Amino acid sequence: MSLANQVKQAFRNAFNEEPAFIVRAPGRVNLIGEHTDYNDGFVFPLAIDRAAWIALRPRADKRLLALSLDMQDQREFALDDLRRPAEVDWDGYLTGVAWSLQERGYALNGWEGVISGDVPIGSGLSSSAALELAAARAFYCVSDFEWDAAAMTLTCQRAENDWLGVNCGIMDQMISAAGVEDRALLIDCRSLETATAPLPAGTAVVILDTGTRRGLVDSAYNERRAQCEAAARRFGVKALRDIDLPTFLEREHELEPLVRKRARHVISENARTLKARQAMDRGDADLLGQLMIASHLSLRDDFEVSSPALDAIVDCANADAACYGARMTGAGFGGCAVALVEADEAPAFSERTAANYQAATGHDPALYVTKASRGAETVYAAG
């Protein structure tokens, strides 16, 4: 049974009627452009065909009642009496989005509904942004405001930054809000301007889940963000986005060694991401794959956010003749990698790479071919 039908059936069971709306918002995989978003740089993700789903109906009062099928849990809260959670839990994403929308002046009505999703949690595929954008879409369905992808992106990012205390950049929310079917989305994380590009003909994207999870790495993430900000201050610019490679090479001696490595990754990654756009526009799978490989090496050696499991699965993928290039994706330290492969060979590539990785590490991976999907949307509205 599809997730749409699962939440619909669960809604019937819980509320004894059909839902008024069903909404979805996708997770994402980033082809290239990692740890550049909070440096005002460029990223190149695609919205994947895994998503968070909510079946819901409006309420007459300003309350929200949510049943999570995945967590086997139920939460209820008042929109005019929101409490910041002591620690992050699934309902914190709902209260955070409600808080952020109201802080931005949106008048919200209540709803009740059933939530489920198939974006693996903690995998680096942004299950949190999917839930945030699905919640925002649910509020849109029952309230009186216009849907604007950029505004919802900023709203949901603020929920994660200021309500939940996760200092994330803009990419995850933007691609979940504005994904385009069958296209990757180049995002300028300063202006939020976007441009689409198709994958090279005859290629497919395979997600490589290492079977390992990141654990508590918020401190490492925040540390790297602070190092990037220190480098930008030393160069006298707003963000590392404003320094090109030639300028960096002239001035890198001004930075202490560790900060220099962090800055080198971000600045070179921005350059690779813009080259990836050119490669996709030309249909050059070889160049795109080479850029992905270079990105992984930079993340491993300069930004130091890879892990033994990520390195192993990337090495197994890159050793396969059907693979143009593979790299870790997401915040790092565990989770997923992504590979660009020959489309006809994608299933066989996945089997070979999974077997080789398991033999090398003992971990049980999950590999699956994905395709670019639409961003947050209402898939069903009664009447």
C-alpha cells in the first residue's frame, strides 16, 4: 500500500471519516555542493521520491492533534500556547513550524491528522525538512495565506534554527519546498534564486545508505560553521561565497591551518558546483562524476566530515565500471552517499556495490535508485 493510502486509511480509522486534505513534502539528496549553504554558496540537490505525508482535516479551534504512524505516538498542542521542547522530538518540528509561521505574521487555524514518511531518519536525506514542509503545507490547506516556496523555506529554516536549536543552512528546506520533477535544482543560497538542470542522458542517481547514523554531531557541525565564519571575517567578506579560488590561493597563508582547510573546501566546492551546472547543461556525465569524486575527497580531507563507512561505500561505488562518480551527501559522519551511474546498469550496480561494501565493512547497506520529484504539494483536497 502506498504511503498516501496508508495515511488515508489510518485517518479513517482514527477519525471515522475521509481526510479533507493529503499533503506531501520530499526529502532530498544533494548531488554536489556540501556545507556551502550556510556560507551563502551554491548547492545542487534534487527532491527524491521519498517524502513525509499528512492526511488531515481542519479543526474549529486553534489546536493541533497529530498521530505519527512511524513513532506510534500522538501529540496535541494549542497554537496560542506553544512550548519550546527541552529536547528535539518529532512533534518539535510541528510546533516549530507553527511558531515560526505565527512569528512571521501568518494567522493559523488548527488541524488534526495522521503523519507517516519513508525518508530514513538520520540518513542525511533530510527527513526533518520533509516533515517541516509537510506541516507548513498542512497549515496552508486549513488557513488563509498564499503558498510561496521561498517564504516557506525561510519559515521552516527558522523553526529549525531558533525553535529546535539546529544551526542548519537553507538547502534542505528550499529543495523540499521547490523541487522540480525530473530536474536537479541549482540553488543560490544567498538570493534563493534557482535554476534547473536535467541529469545527463542515460544516467541515474543511486542513494547509498551505509547503514550507519550520524549520532550526536551538532557540536562538530557548529564548530565547522564557526571556522568558516572566522575565515570570512579574516578575508573581510560577508561569507566564503565571496572569495574565489585564485583570491583564496593568494591569501590562504593568512589563515591558521585548520581554518584554511575548512575554507579551502567551501571555496573549491562552490567552484565545483557551478562547473556541475555546466556539465549537466552539456550532458557531460564524465565531468559531473569527476566533480563528485573531487567533492568527496575535499569533504574527507579538508572539511573532515566523512567516516570510515562513507569512505568505504564511496570507494566500492567508484570501483564499479557503471559508476561515473560517487560522494558522501548530507552533513556527514554517517548516513548516505550518492552515485551517478549508467541508468541501464543501476540495479546491477546497486547489488554489486552493496555486496562489496558489506564484505568490506560488515554493515548492511540499503541502496536504491531515486528520481527527482516535485516539492511540497497538496495531493488531495476534498470537494
